[in-house]
Amino acid sequence: MMEKRKIAFLALFTIISLAAYQLKFSTILGVPSQSFNFFQFIGPIGAGIFNTTLGVVSVLFVEVLNFIISGKALDPITLVRFTPMMFAAYYFGSKSRNRVVVPLICMGLFVLNPLGREAWYYSLFWLIPVAAALWKDNLFLRSLGATFTAHAIGATAFLYAFSIPADVWATLVPITAFERISFAVGISISYIAVNTILNSISSKVDVRALRIDPRYVLFRENE
């Protein structure tokens, strides 16, 4: 019965995530054909609601479903775009030190690229997930680390795929800071909202299959 409930909640999470995927947040500067969407706010929290592994798998499932629905042709960039949110979910749900490996690898790959080397300072953004990992119980920093982990993969992939010049990376610095802080706030709010909703229905629906973090429940029934 508990596994059936987990599957039901996973299906609901998938539907909500797919809907969020259709809502555009901003265009990616330098690659106008690509854009960020509101799935950036929801995707990582799956690893907090379910567990790390299922959270990562749920993100991949949503990415694949959205690709099938979109009817777009499969290309290398599409395949790469499947991965950032998966690693963001892993970062959000995991307490392992291994979660900082990906942004560090991306830093290395970025500066190894001739164009990236000219804008080496941009890769310093990816020290943020490393620093954020030191505060395991801070939701905002955890969210910030997750979104910058996704950013590290996406930016490095786009550098190699589109040969984005150094002057564009320089222009992106303040925009990236604003976008990623916005994403971190969105992830934090989403996680608090989901925890609050799950706690509020826990007296009527068996939610033991999920992980409710009482620290991020706004309203408690016994209060």
C-alpha cells in the first residue's frame, strides 16, 4: 500500500513538473533558442520529498516525457539538457561530499577551453555549491548549491557546443547571479510549500511514503 501511495505521489509530482516545464522563466542569453522554465523551481525538491535516487529518476522521467511531448528532434544538446536538473536534485537530496565533484569538474573543463580560459572568472560561480555544502541544514544555501550545480553543467556544455565568446560570459555575470538567486528562492519556497501541504493532509492521507521535514512546515495542525 505504501509503495502504491509513493507511486501516486510520484505521478502527481510528474504532472505538476510537466506543467511547470511549459512556463518560460527567461531566455538564455547567448543562446536565444534555449530558455529556462519554472521546472527549475520544482525539479530539485523531488530528492527531498522522496529520496535522492527516486528524486533523480523522477527528474529524468519528467525530462524524457517533456521531450516526447515536444516532438523535437533528439540531438546532443537535448541529451545534455537532461542532466543539469538531475545533478541539481542529487545535490539537493544528498548529504554526501561527492555532490561537489560535478561543479569542480565543470570548473576544470571550462578553463581548459580556450574561450572559457579568457573568462575564467565566470567559473568561480561553481565554488558556491562547494561552499554551500558546508552548511547542510540551511535550506537556501542547499537550494543555491543545487541550482549552481545545474548551472555548472549547462554553462560548460553550452561553451563547448556554441563557442560562446568571453565578452558574452562577462555580460552574463550579473544576469547569472540574479537568475540563480531567483531559482534558489523558488526552490526554497517550493520545498516549504510542499512540506506544509503534505503535513496539512497527513491527518487524512497516509504520507509516510514521503519525507516531510518538520523544520519547513509553516502551519501545524496542533498549533
